[in-house]
Amino acid sequence: MFKKSNVILSKRANIIFNIRRFFFKRNILEVETPILTQHTVTDCHLMPLPVLCNMNYTNHNNITRWLITSPEYHMKRLLSRDIGPIYQICHVFRDDESGALHNIEFSILEWYQPFYNMFDMMEQIEVLLKSIFQFPACDRVSYQDIFIQRLSINPFDVDIQKLYNILNKINHQHLIQKKNTIIDLLNLIFLIVIQPNLGLQHPIFIYHYPASQAMLARINKIDCNVSDRFELFFKGIELGNGFCELIDSREQKKRFDLDNNYRVKLKIPKIAIDMRFINALNNKYMPYCSGVALGIDRIIMLICHINKIQEVLTFSVSDC
């Protein structure tokens, strides 16, 4: 086991070296942003880790800071300074996630390209996947079409009873609750029925997710029901999440407020909104751009033919 771990760690180091070389050759700047921050995400589905800090050593005042779930907020603040294309390889933290594909602390590659639309970004990700990881060419299917192909339903024109019937048919009726909305059930069905069979031969981009699933993405200009957001899957595993970035500060503030209203309904604390991030999204400063976050650990799992994320980490959360 120890010898095998050494081989994996060597492969990991080589992969990360090659990622950096890929960006260096393209004059894409590597940046570092804070891991410990004043603000965190309002998203009810992400569980950030708080850290109690003694910021004043004389008065012993304890202040809560947060370990990042993503470097996104700070990287977009850099983009608003006309820094150009940037990337970062860093550790992020998400609590209440467990299983073969999850570790509380994990590594991501976050990458932003000014003046790229969603399809430009997918094309460049494919170049990265083929040149660094030797993955095969990627397929592309819209969110709507994947539901039509796999389940013969249009997710943008479906009644809730049809979704109940699907969950009943696959013996997951126990997941049905009175509070479920159509979007809740679509998420469940995508996760249980569709995702495990995505990209079994080739990586696949699923794009144009519903507008309701696009907290930080812009809404499509032609069809307001969809967002310019995509996800990348290979062998049934989600590897990345990306989108054409929202650069409307008012709209972003409105979405964060809606998040906090939902938190109140769930009887969980509101999260203070990061106004420095909101102010950076003014389109006078922030360029039209697209970005992506790729899970490095999961990619290494696929390359090494390993089924558990813990086996490609130097130390998993249980070993720390």
C-alpha cells in the first residue's frame, strides 16, 4: 500500500506540473488568493467551514472567518482590475460531504478567460483534457436534450406527477417529500438516473442548465429559461462546473438576497453578503468572461483507475 501511494503521489505531482506548464505556454497568469476569508457563500447547498480567530491579541476578541468553498469571489475581484486570463490551483473546503468522491478538503483548478463565451471555454477545457490527461474528445449535449434522450421528458415543460412517477418506477419514492419542487425532483432524477451513465466512453459537457440553477452565471440572452452554465462529466463522475459569468452587480445582489430568504425559511442563519465582490461585478470594470472549476483529485482518480478519492490524496481527512 505504501509503495502504491508513492507511485500515485508521483503521478499527481507530474500532472500538476503539466497543468502549470499548459497555462505558462499560453501566458495565463497563475494567482494566489486567500484561503481564510471574511465572507462565504450564501448557497444553502454548500456547507462552509467556520474558523474562530483571535484577531486582537490584547482584548481576545474572537471573530469568525471562513475557509473558502471556492476562490471564485477573489479571482473575480482580480478580473475586475483588468488582470487578464488567470488560473489557480488550490485547496477548498466543504463540510457535510462524504463518500468515495468526497473529502472535506480537496484540490481544484479554477480558470477564467476574459472575452470567452461558454462554448469557447468548453473548447479550451477540451484542449486541456486531451493534451494533459490524454482524455478522448468531448461530447456536448444540452440539459434539455439529455432528459429527452434518456427519459423522454422535457425538463422545461413537465408536470410534477411525471417526475413522481419516474422516482416511483426506480424505487426511489422515499425521496419524495411534500416540499419538493419540480427543480428539486429534476435534480434528484439527474443525479440518480442520468449522471451515472454520462460520459462512459467520452467526457461530456452538459450545458444550458435551468436559470434557477445558475447562482453566479448569466441567463441566456435568447432563452430566459436557461443559463449559460455547463458541467463536465466522465465515466459518470462530475469533474467540473463552469459558466459565462454574471457581471450585473444588482442581479447578483438580488440572487444572494433570495438565497438568504430561503435560508430563513429553512431556519438556518443568514450569511452576510460580500459587498466587495458585488461591487466588482459592475460591468464598467468586469470584462465579459467565462470560467470553470475542475476537480483535480477526481481527474487523478480517473487517470490512475482508482475508485476512492482518499487514495489519491497525500492525507485524507481521516488521516490528518
